[in-house]
Amino acid sequence: MPAGVILKGIGGFYYVKDDINGDVYECKPRGVFRKDSIIPLPGDRVGFSVLDNQEKLGNIDEIQKRSSELVRPAVANVDQLVIVVAVKAPSPDFMLLDKLLITAEMKDLNILICINKIDIDDGNAKLIKDAYSLAGYNCIEISSVRNIGYRQLKEELKDHMSVFAGQSGVGKSTILNHIMESWVMETGSVSQKIERGKHTTRHAEIMELKYGGYVADTPGFSSYEITDVQYNELQNYYPEFRKYLNTCRFTSCSHITEPDCPVREALERGEIDNNRFQRYTQLYKTLKDIPQYKSKKTEARRVIK
């Protein structure tokens, strides 16, 4: 049975790149997938049968076990998340950036932060790099206008299945056009009124890099929620906290108000970025107030009584 990878899916059809000859086949999934509520995703490794070799038509017969799966964007087998943040136009949304990082940490993905548009930087690039380098993240400063940072970016993408994510208008599609060395994605301007990019990417699509690996662009985000994270587990997805965890005076320490907390002591020493810590505090409180957690605590009190 031929095998390949799904590059994209549109209107119930999936475009599978054959491993052997590189041809792309337009395929329909077998009905058994619908029966089992399995939806093929870009990035899926599949086995398929050829119906018409000349017209490149086929059926997807098998979907191999996924190493990872993202819901937003809906892609499979990604091993690296590349988060693009612009220094301005649009202004950085650091809460969105932190939420994307938490998702990547939960999925155990390699993480790369691209600080874009440094040709118009007025100081934000250093602030971003300093804050996230403290957390141990790899940050690359790039500019399409000045052709800065792309050699390093290509090295980081090599042999990975990477997905690009970030706010609308931060330049994801422009970056992809540059690294693919051809026009592959439509680009759009940023609305001056609300500093949001015009949506130019409509669906997730996997593209092969000639130097090895695959990349996917995704629709830009105006909002992104992480309600699948429990408030008392949030600390596990902050790398800068990890070496201090389990050393606090209280086993259930939130690292927000409790005394003798090594995380807050590290914060006071400047080893943890203060703004990022404040966003952690905000997220912790937001997640703790989600009704499902409140109901669990209420039920626990009833059991105790």
C-alpha cells in the first residue's frame, strides 16, 4: 500500500504526497473513519490506494498513530511550534504568546519564538528576548525587509514538522514566502484602526522544505483560550519555575501569596521576568474561577461533611 503525508484538506478531499515519487493524490477517506469519528488532519501519515494514477485520485485507507495533535490549528504530528510576535504593527499580545507557549509545553513540542519586523523596532525586541530567554526559550530576531535571521531560522526548521502561529498581521505568511524562496501564501496588511492583520490564511496547509522538514501556516488569532489546563497544574508549563517546584514551604503553593516560596524569591532576584509572572498570576486566577473547578471544590466539601 502506498504511504504518504496529508498536505491539506479542503471540502472533504485530502491531498496526499506520496513518499516514493512525490506525487500528490486527491483522496477521499474511507467511510470507516466517519463511523469511528476520525477526521484526517494535515500532517497525518496515511496509507492510501490509487484509483486513477493518471488523474492522481485515491482513497485514504489507513491513518497511522499520531505523535501529536493540535486542535487550533488542526494539524497532526507536529514536533515544533514557531510562535511569531511582531515588535509593533500589531503591538505584541504577550498574554496570547504565553498561552501558545503553555499549549506547546503541554504537547511537549520544541519551541521557537520569532521576533519579527525588527527593522521598525523601537526597543520591544530586546524586552521580548530578555523576558523569554530567562524562561529558556530560543528567540530569533528576523526582518524580511533587511533579510535578517533567516539563515538561523532555516536551520531551526530543518527536519522538523513545524507549525507557525501568532497574532493576525505579525508576518507569518511573509516569513513562509521567504523561507520557501517562492510565493506560497497570500499576505495581507495590518488594519491601522485596530492593529489587527487581515486574515490571509484560511486553513492549515503543510508545505515541504527543500532542505528537509515540513512547515504549516495557520490562520492568525485574535483570541486563544487554554481552558483545558487546570489552575493547579499551570505552574508545570512555566520552564523558569521548574527547578523551584516541590521546594516550597506548602505543597499546594500557588507561588502568588504564600510565604517561603522559592519561585517568588527567584522573581525578586530578577531570575524570572516580572511581567510574565504577573500574567501567570492572572491566568491562575482566571482558571481557578472556571465553574467546573468551583463545582469540584463544592462537591469535595460536601463529601467531607
